[in-house]
Amino acid sequence: MYKWFLAWRYLNTKLIAFFGIASVMLCVAMVLVVLSVMGGFLDTIRARSRGLHSEIVLESGSLQGFPYYEEFQKYVAKEMPDVVRISTPVIYTYGIFRVPATTYTRPARVVGIRLKEYVQVNDFARGLYYERYFPGTTHLGEQSMPVAGLMDDGQIKLPEPLESANKRWRESETDPKTLEEFDRLPFEKAFFPSVTSVVPATRVFAVGAGPPSFEGAPKGGVIIGVDLLHYRRPDGNFDRQIARGADIALTLMPLSPTGNPTGEPPVRLPLRYADDSRTGIYEIDELCVYVEHDLLQHHLAMDAQPLEGGGSTRPRINQLQIALQPGVELNSARDRIQGAWHRFRVSLGEDITEMDERALAFVTAYTWEDMQRQFIQAVEKEKVLVTFLFGLISMVAIVLVGCIFYMIVEKKTKDIGILKALGASGKGVGGLFVVYAGAVGVVGSLLGLLVGSVFVWNINDIQDILASLNPQLRVWSPEVYSFDRIPEAVKRADAVWVAVVAVLSSIIGSLIPAWIAARVWPVKALRYE
Amino acid sequence: MNNTLLRARDIHRSYGEGPTEVKVLRGVNLSVPAGEFLVVMGASGCGKSTFLHILGALDAPNRGAVEFHGKDIFSQSAQNRGFYRNREIGFVFQFYHLMPELNVLENVLIPRMVGHSILTWRRARREAKSAAAQMLERVGLSGRARHRPNELSGGERQRVAIARALINRPALLLADEPTGNLDEVTGADILKLLVELNDAGQTIVMVTHDAKVASQAHRRVHLSEGVIRETVAATGGREPAVVATARIAQ
């Protein structure tokens, strides 16, 4: 009993124990912060990656694409209605992105999608900016530029479809925070002091001198990766300098089914900025633009092209994104769809051309996890590595606890002698210091969990405060990490694991001093003054 | 009837080896009957405390045996020797050796705690606290139970040490210069307390070099050059109380 009693009493009265507690606390807090931030980072990456693709992606991995996709869509719809919910074709190519009103020109990955289908197979819709506040107004078809106008009563209003869409959104939005967020958007109220309600003005919409209207020749719409078009401020918000409906030009290089340039001059595609997309993955948002599938297919000469000897080529795509029925297991669905593809190819018989045969040979089904595996694994490895390194640093706690307990044993030599004189065994006295170290570990861990959790929960506020003192202190750059905010969730399992390891570390650290205490010769200890 | 509680046979103890070897005890023989108040005297450094530590199994002899109720304590396991120190022996030291983090009551309770696991303590706690309170009352410190050692005088600290030594009702109280660190009046008080305890049946072996203190014993032995040179019977008219088992009546 004395072991527990004295350990508790020493814990309360010995100042030196607080150094042990402090070292355990700091190590626990440090590892918990690293685990939480890296874990949160990984979780966010996984969640965002999940939203990039449909559950199953069928692709050939080649820019010239593969044919017979429409036939396969019908095939799986008929053969596997219990597995496949919907599928949609996607085309990928590369081009040059330009904003004609400026000198801004960048390379871009051009993605041809059928927007209505595409938003049903993945989370693309969630990242659309205008679609969020003006639901139902984003499309990739031909469109003119919406221009807000000044009304007779001094208010600025958008053209009718947009104004009523925003009203619908306001009425349906139940979260006051989101409404508040909308009201904080960088709309220029300052120019119109008489405006009572917030109305989007320049920057996000063009404003004209007359009544609200649509201006300019109709052009196909383009959804642009947000980081490609807008500047992301250090606080994570975007500085929107280009208004919706602005002219955009894409230059494309069509490829023949063999993969060679067609010989035709590059295609210049005039488009209008319909919306911007934010998947949350910086590498995608600074590179991708999305245009109407059929338009891109046509301009890349991937649609049916007449052949010299009569007949025509088969239209081609790069990817078929397939959404599954609810509850269907991902990997087994991939395998079944891959099997279906092989059966489909066999069903095509010998009639297909050699070129098509080659294109079809490499078509493979992947799950969304397969598609992002390399990226996710890299982050997973990074998490393990960083946790390991910080865990290694935390081993210092073991050494520190060892040193502190060695000092405590030295200081408590007389007490050890007294206890032995009162009948305590060497094992019992050693046990006292192990229990004491365990108590230091438990208290240090609990405090560490508290400090670490509070730190993680407020990590973004802390960073904001530091950045307000000196911008150089902003360590989490939204431009680099894709996310505006540092992940701020603490997982219970992580906390328990860190605490258990910390308590064990404290106990391990105390073993040598405890062994020394157990071997103290009581006579010598009692003469110790 | 054989009334011998403790017997030391041919105790040898030396420190160091080879040319630096110091032979402290060179064949000490002593027998302590139950109920006796025995004083071991001798010059500083003659080995009195070493002898006392060997009697209490805090130190081991190089040669010889210490028999308690006829059983050699050094032929037993370390665990049994711990049990012997906890249950059969009570130590009182010159410098009190109280634990500064604990209050008076807790200091007195520590030997009881040593004898219990955390599980058995739950049942024993109430009785132990009551025994500690009685013991403090007996040494005249019932009003000081919640004080820390640094809030007590030297005499009071020594009384706490005596209460702690007696909490497990040991057969033998070993006192190493218990008045050596106290002024004359306080020392006399402590001695009076020890005499009262002895009168109640407590066997005491005390080390001292103070002849005045020694005069209160039934018997005093002189240790010189590692052996007992002289045994002197009591001169103050005190005779050992007749006790069958040397336990203090509670």
C-alpha cells in the first residue's frame, strides 16, 4: 500500500516531479498535434480524392482514347443494372488557357464532361462557386455574359434567372452561417451605399450602367479550376478579378486515333467563364478546365470522322466514369466491370479495325482508390515518417524521466533507508519509484492530451494570431496544401494510443533508477544526512 | 522457562577488504530476555550502531548468527527478514528519520502500510488509523497528528518516531542514541517514555554513550575493540518486568 500512498504524496509535494510531468506533457502534446494534423491531412486528402472520380473509372491511359464506349454503356446498363447506377464519358487533353482581356496565359488540362451526368457520378458539383449561390444556373452550353444593372430604386440587380436563383437559394438555405458567409463575399457594396440587401457586383459579376442584362455573343461555357483563374490570398479566400461570363480562349491540339497530330492547325476555342471548380486538390484546381464533352470531342477530332475509303471512325473518349448502385462493394464491382469489359470486347467479334483493337486492349477498370493510390500512399508514408520522427524525439522523455528519477532516488536515499528499516523489501521500494513514474506519466499524459487537443482545436486561430504579428509565421500555406485550414480534429484512438505509450515510456524511464533504489543498502542510506 | 527473545552468537562484521579492511565486530555474543531494557555502551566508532543494525537485520554479519525466538534470521529469505523488521522490530534513530512529506499520523501509519497490499489495506485502514491515534496519545502527541515533522520540536519528532516504531506492536524496540540529538530535559522526557514502555513489558535494546541514560536500563554492556568487555547489572534498582511475551499491552 505504501507504494501507492507515497507515490501520490511525492507527486503532490515534489517540485522535481513537475519537471517530469512537464516533459511528458510536452511530448504527448507534440505527438498528438503531429498525429492529428497529419491524420486530418490524410483524411481530407482521402475525402477530396474520393470526390474527384466516380467509384469506378474505365480508362485506357492514352490521350487518343478508346472507342465503343456508348455500346459498353448500354451493355452494362442492360447486363449489370444491379451494379451500375450511371456512367458518363470523359475526355482529357492538354491545351493553352488564355483570358483574352488580360495577358494571362497558362497550360491547362482540358476535361470534356457532360455536366448533368458528371455531377451524378462524383462530388464535382460541391466545388462549384456560382452554382452554390445561384443553383441551376451553371451549364456548359452556349451563354452570354450576365451583367448586373442599376434599378430605378437605386438597387443593383442581376438578370432575372440569376436573381431568382439566388432568392431560391436564400430561402432554401437553413444554415445561417452559410448565409452569413455569402454576405461576407467580396461583393462591392461600397460603390452602392443605398443598397440594403447584399447584391453581387463587380469582381464576381460585371455591372453595367443600364438595367440588368445578358451581353455579348453566346459562347460555350467553361468551368475553370479556381486556382488557375483566381489568386488565393494567404487567408485562403480567393481574390476574384474575373467576372462570370468573361471571355476565355482555349487552344487545343487534336490527335488522330494513332496518337499523332492530325496535321490541322491548332484549334482555338472561344468560351465563356461559366463557373469555377474547387476540388480541394491544388494540383487539379490549378490545372483543369472543364468544357462540354461533345464540343471537345468534336474539336479534338475524337468524334466520328469520315474515312477515305468510306465509312467513319468510332467516337472516342479517355475515361468512362461509372457510379455504382448503393451498397455495392467497390473492389468486387471493379472486377465484375472488368470482366464485363472483356466479355463486351469478345462480343464485338472480328469486325473492329486493328487500330480500335489496339485502343481497346489497354482499357482497364480502376476504383477511385486505385486512381489516387500513389498520391494517398505518399501522404500515408509521410504521416508514418513524421509520426516516427516525432516519436523518436519523444524518446527524450524516457531519458529525461530517467534522469529526473535518478535525481529523486539520490534525494530520497534516506527515505529508502527508512522504508527498508520499516520492513519494505528492495522490490517494494523499486516498485514505489515505478508507480511514481507511472503516476508522472498518467498526469503528464492527461495534461499533454488537454494541451495538445486545445492546441489542435485552435490551431488555425493560433496561426492567424501569429500571422497577424508576422506574416512569415504563417506555416500552413493554403496555396501549397490545397486546404484553407489546418485539420483540427483529434481522434480518440490517437489520443489513447499516445497516452498509453507515454505512460509506458515514463515507466521504462524509471526502471534503472528504481533498480538503483531497490539495491540501496539501508544502513548507508540511514547514515545519509 | 527459557525467556530469551534475541540471541547474538559470535557476530563478526568488517568493512573493506585487504589492507583497508576494518574489523568492527570481532565475535559479539549477547542474549536479550523478553522484557529487558538493555543498553549497549561504548566509545564512538566502536561498532554499537553496527551491532544494533545487525540485530535488526538491517545489516548482515560476516560471521555469526542472530536468533530471534531461537530462529536464525540470516538463514531466512530476504522477504522473511523484511517481515521480521516490519512485525518484530521497531527502530528508533538518533535523527528520528521521519518522512518530511507526511504528517505525524501518516508517518506513524507507514509501517502498517508496508505490511499491507493495496487490496488488504481497505479492510485494515480503519483499525490501523485507530491504532496510530492510540499510539500518538500514548506518546503524548494526539494533538499533533496533522502536523508535518518540520513543525515539531526535536523531542516531539522522537516521540513520533517511537510511535511509528511501536505501531505494529513489535517484540523488540531497537533504539540508536534516541536522546543523542536532544537537549538534557527533552532527552530525559524521551528516556522516561522508554522506561514507561519497558515497564509495560516492551523489550528494548538501546545504544548510547551517555552513562546517565544508561543508568535507567536493567543491564548495560560495554563494547570495546569489537567485543563485549563488560556487563553491568542495573544500579538504579530497576529489574525487568516479568513478561511471557514481550508485547506492549494495548
